[in-house]
Amino acid sequence: MIPYGKQEITQQDIDAVVDVLNSDFLTQGPKVPEFESMLTAHTGAAHALAVNSATSALHIACLALGLSEGDWLWTSPVTFVASANCGLYCGAKVDFVDINPRTYNMCPEKLEQKLIQAKAEGKLPKVVVPVHLCGQPCDMKAIDKLAKEYGFKVIEDASHAIGGKYHGKPIGNCEYSDITVFSFHPVKIVTTAEGGAALTNSQTLANKMALLRSHGITRDPAMMQGESHGAWYYQQIDLGFNYRMTELQAALGVTQMQRLTQFVAARHNLASRYNELLESLPVVRPYQLEDTYSGLHLYVIRLKLDEITLTHQQVFNALREQGIGVNLHYIPVHTQPYYQQMGFSIGDFPESERYYQEAISLPMFHTMTEAQQDTVVAVLTEILAS
């Protein structure tokens, strides 16, 4: 089976983790801040907070921005459920903005239309979470302009997008957002086994997220009430969580980050080759937004169902049966039973639903060989011709 995604673990990665195992620090030590420094050096953001998952990063980002009961969070329907669930964790209500049919990201025009209506109804969002699906950046300048006009905060869900660029600058620099979130799950571009990070240019937000990721506890006398009792002393000053990244994860992240540029370049070579090999097939190839450079976590095609005899499910199943580990990213969140119970219905976000009916994620990982890619295309070609 050729998987849709796969991590690369080298001897350098293994040695880095073994070094930590042989050290005095397994949970919190020098590797976590080293990894965070690599993230800020790469992106240009002022602060990076490493955590145990991107889901945790989204949660503390929402809390740091003051999202709470009675507030609204808006995101894209075409994303993993965590992009929406983070709002529910804070007691907020969640709504969605339909996608642009070419980029598959949150559509700024639809966002503006929804904002106009929400303002009239007194239901403007406090936080909007645009998702850089597949690694392609959203139109962040347009979203930032609307954020300034309508007064909402922006969290970039860049779980797919580390190594990408928007208008020549690294994704994660937070020029057009309050906080950016990365994921380091094994199928992502860089892995820490499990892990995530929240980046920001705000010292206040960074301090708040640092507190929330570690039980709400501080050892900083300047943040305490009253006098410190001694060198052992700490205070819990907020209700936080155990969302910390371990030294083992951070050590892996450090060595992975050293190869980030190489990883993304390899993905771009594969995408260019896919674009050529698939040109004559009845599929829609990925569109690239102007003046952007995708992290290319995923390579998604859309079937031209009116030009083939098979259904979407039949094509998907046939690929899997012949050893091509395709996947589908993602089932629109508003169609999930949990969200349907909140009142969302099929038909609410038609572009997202059309995408779901046609999309297939082809195998894409930076160690993929041309022979493997040729196999994927040959099998797909045979299936579509049947």
C-alpha cells in the first residue's frame, strides 16, 4: 500500500531522541525552548509556544483571546473537527463560512456577506479561524481587512502549512493574525510524533498561553499575589491544562526542522509532476492562489463526475483495493452528527458539500519516489477509463 502520507525518521532524529533519554530531562528541559526558537527563527514571529497537539494550541489560543460563553467562533466547514471544537471547549457557539471553490479555503467574499448579516443581527464573531487547507494559505490580507472592520480576532490554523509562504513571507509570522497554530502529527510536513505550537507577536498573548499550557501555574514573582515563600514557591493564578510538549518530542522537532526546506521542496517537485501526469485525466488539479507558496501537506484532486461512469465512492474504493492509500480531507464539519444536533443541516454550505462529493487526497510525502507516483497515476488512469 502506498500511503497518503508518511513521516521520515532518520538516524539523526533517532540519535537526538536517544540523547534526551540519556539526559537528565525527559519532560521539561532545554530542547523545548530550542525547538520554539527554531520556529520563531523560521517564521519571524516573536513568540512560539510548543504544546502536545495542534488541538491544544487552538484551545489555549481561543482562551488567550478571551473567547467564552456567549461568543461566536467561525471557521471553515472543510477542516478537521478540532478547528471548530476549540470554540466549544470555551463555551462559545460555532458557525462556518463556506469555501472558495478554487482554493478550498474560507472564502473572503462569503465571509464579508456573513459579517454584514451578523452585524445586523448582533451576532458578530469574536474569533475567526481560517484554515490553510492542504498547506495553501488563505487570502489573509482580505481576512485581516475584514477583521479590522468588524473587530474580530484571527487564529490561522496552519496545521498543514509550515514551510509555506504568503506574499513572500513565511506562514506563521502572524502579520495578518493574532495567533498561528501549527501541527506536528506524523503525517504532517514536520513531525514531533504528536505535537503542536501556537505563535504570536503579542507578549501578552504569549504569556497567557504559556500559563494555560502548564496548569495555570507560575514561578514568576512578578505574576504572583503577595510575596514568594522561597525558591520552591509557585502559584496557580489561572485554570490551565497539562498541554506541555516533552523534551523527547522537541528533540525530534529540532532535527526535523533542520530539513524543513528540503521537505517542502520535495513536495513541490512531486506536485509539479502530478500536475503534468494528470493533465489529460477528468480531474481538477489543485489551484495555487497568486503570490503564495503552499506547504503542500496534501495533494487533493476533484473528480469530474459528469465525465466518468463511476461514482466518487467507486473510484475511491478501487484505488484502495489496488494498493493506493488515498484519503479524503475532510468531511465537512457541519455534516457531523454532533454538529447536526446543534441545528446544522445538509445544504447549509453548498461549496463545501460539493467539494466533499468530489475530492480525493492522493499520496503525497516527501520521500515518495517517482516510481510510486507513476503507480498512483497509472492505477487512477485505468480506473477512470473503466
